[in-house]
Amino acid sequence: MVERNLHEVDPEVGALVTAEERREFDKIRLIASENYVSRAVLEATGSVFTNKYSEGYAGKRYYEGQQCVDPLETLAIARAKALFGADHANVQPYSGSPANLAVYLATLQPGETVMGMALPAGGHLTHGWKVSATGAWFRSVQYGVDSRTGRIDYDAVRALALAERPKLLIAGATAYPRIIDFPAFRAIADEVGARLLVDMAHIAGLVAGGAHPSPVPYADVVSTTTHKTLRGPRGAMLLCREALAKDIDKAVFPGLQGGPHNHTTAGIAVALGEASTPAFREYAHQVVRNARALAEGLAAHGFKLVSGGTDNHLILMDVTPRGMTGKAFARALDRAGLECNYNTVPDDPRKPFDPSGLRLGTAAVTSRGMTESDMARIADWFGQVVSVVEDPDALDRTAADVRGFCAGFPAPGIAIH
Ligand SMILES: *Cc1c(COP(=O)(O)O)cnc(C)c1O
């Protein structure tokens, strides 16, 4: 029997998959948390491992038939430990948010104090922001960035930690363009008797490739997503010291989750293998060079960069000096074939649903082989779009130019040439 494929069984969903492939191929994708996974990662993620239940950990499962899952998960763990130099790795968290929740469960009682970066300053919801369970079920105090420099003020973080005595201190961000000083966070955590969680979701690929300092030697626990700069499937991992290994594993299962997503584990294993190659090191450094080139190009077009530039894959910019708001500009850019997200900037006077800024990242464009000269071209398109936001025809003409440009860069995992 030849089984019918997706397009025969469900042309409606099949057509949407094809359209999404086309969209991802035709656009300059600058959303800082996104990337293109390789064909190998896609294949592993779309494999029959999605059929299998395996609650528990290798050698101690609650279901039979683990002859293939146990070696798979063991391999993913070994690769994670080797790549990041960690004592212990758990590859089961469903995504970054549940991975962070597992750390709370492993290290805190409800109502105890956590201290993370505020969402409007670039932190993540799960770092204690009030609408998140982490802000509702724990006592949360939040640090920001210095409004003049746009950077973390480590003296202010220390003063707040001394006053509030958190049990868990969190470093890491979703919208911070600068290198984070992990030794400084470690010293503050030690001084106040806190555990240190570093959430490296955005920068994991840069850390793997040696393009950002590693938090692993400094943190009690490191959480990360696997699908951003690391270029794996949607998922997450927790890395920790041996002393916390049992508590972390128990928090993920049975504390928070049921069966692990084994197809995701397969994709993570492949991505970790790819991330340990010399080619990936080169990729990580190119991501940073591209971000710097894009930042310079945008600054030359009059956009105001938070902190004045970037050290990593990410750029945060205030577009109001060019007479725009974040949302309207992001929408116009999307029509013109340049995809990004609107974002608050530090001390943003505007509301989060229509803030002053845009957040950009170079992980995805670098996966297509674009380099510094291409970033200059992209910056020019930003300058062009800002003057034609109200002109749909002009935006559509830019989109056609962008399509032609993108055709010169193969997209990993997408069979369009
Ligand atoms: C993306 C991100 C997360 C959450 O990941 P999800 O997979 O979207 O739940 C957590 N922390 C940081 C810093 C992130 O950037």
C-alpha cells in the first residue's frame, strides 16, 4: 500500500505549508528569535518519534519499547553536555517558558522572591513579569536598564538584590543587544545567597559557536530554547551543576510535564551535532558581524539604536525620531518583504501594543549566507520604506525587489531555488 501524502490527504493544510515555505523563502526574515533549521533537523523533527510515549528518563521509563528513545535522549544529553561544557543536561522541556517554570519549581517555594529583568527593559515574561505565573505565584522584583546607556547597571542590580534578597536571580533577555556580564551576576548572587539562573534562549547559538561568553561556568542553572540562534527545532534544555541535577530532572518530570516530545529530542540531537562543527562557529561569528553591519547601516539612516549598537545578534531601535511608531513601521516593512517585530524600548512612553521600537536579529539571514554587504542593502531598504509607509504600491515594488534579492540565497530546509 502506498500511503497518500499530505497534499493528497489534506490539500488545505498542504497548501498552507507550501505557502509558508514560499513566504519564508521570499522574505528577509529579521525576527530575532527565528531562524531556518536544516533539512536534517526538519526530517528528525518530522519523524516517527512523534508516535512514542516515554515518561521518565533513560533506563527508568513508565512505558515499554524504549529501545530507540533511550539511546536518542542519551545522545542528545551527551551532545548538550559536551557542546556547552555542562555537568548535567535535561532535554525534555517542551519550550523555553516551561523550562523556566521547572527551574522555579526546583529552586523556590510559592511566594519566595525572584529577581529578573523587567519585560519592558528586555526581559522575558517568565522572569517574574506580573501577568505571568512567575509574577503571580512568586514575589517578583525587577531590574531594568540604565535609561541613558540602555545597558544593565550592575551596581543598581546589586543594590536591589541587597535590599530585596531574592532566592533566585535571573540573568538573560529577549531584547538586549549587549554582552551580559555573567561573572558580575554570579558575584551578586553569591553576595545575597541567591541561586543564579541564566536564560540564554536568544544567544545559545552564539555561546555554542564562541561568539558570546558562556554562562555555564557561572550559573547554577542555564535554561535555553533550542530554536533561536541555536538553529534547532522548537524546544528547550536545562543545563546545571551536578548538585541540582536531581531537583531539575524531578521538576521537569513528574513536576511539570508528562511524556517528552521525542521527535523534538531527535531534532535537538541533530541541531547539537551541527552546532559542534567548525562551520557553525563561523556561522555564529558571522551572525554577530552581520548584526554590527546592519546596526551601522541603520544608524546611518537616522534610526536611533538602543545602547548605540550591538554586541550580539540583536538590534533594538527607536523609530520615533524618523516620525514613525513601531507597529506602523513593522507593518509597512512586512508588506515590503522585510519581517520584524515591534518592541518597547527602555522607558518607552508608548504602550506595548504600539511601542516606539523595532527589534531585529540576524540569525535567519545569516543562515541563508548573507554577509555584511547584504546588511548594508537591507539597511537601505529600511531607509526607503520609512519614506513610503503610506504608499502600498511603493511597498509592493520594494517587496518585488526583495524577492529577487532573496532568490540569490538558498534557504536551509526549503526546496525552492
Ligand atoms: C524565547 C524566550 C523564552 C521562551 O521561549 P518559548 O519557547 O517561546 O516559551 C524564554 N526566555 C527567553 C529569554 C526567551 O528569549
